Amino acid sequence: MLLIQGSYVVKGTQTDGDTVHFTPADPSEWDLVGGPGGRRVQHSATGQATLRLDAIDALETHYGPDRVP
């Protein structure tokens, strides 16, 4: 198992319910994910990445009367 500590950003984002933004405390830890021949995590210069949570059924959070679909 691998634990990467950091923080999630939910407020002010326009992602759907099964996608979250995560910024690790140490961005270099993204290099530990994927293993040999695995896919690298695409992230910003600050380390923030968009993570999609598979196998959950979540409400769309970016639709509503004051939001653009």
C-alpha cells in the first residue's frame, strides 16, 4: 500500500462528484505511483492532480441554476 499525504480541493471547482483535485504534501511522491511500465500521474507544477474515483455513483456537482453545464 502507498499513502500520499496532502489535501483535497473541493470548494470552487467544477468537477463532477467522482472527480477530486488532490495536492500532495510532497509532489515528488507522484513518482512512486504506477510502478515499472505503469502510467505516470499527470500533475501541475505544484503537484496538483485530478483524481477520478472509480466504482462509485456520485451526483454531478457542477450543474444547477447558477452554473454553466
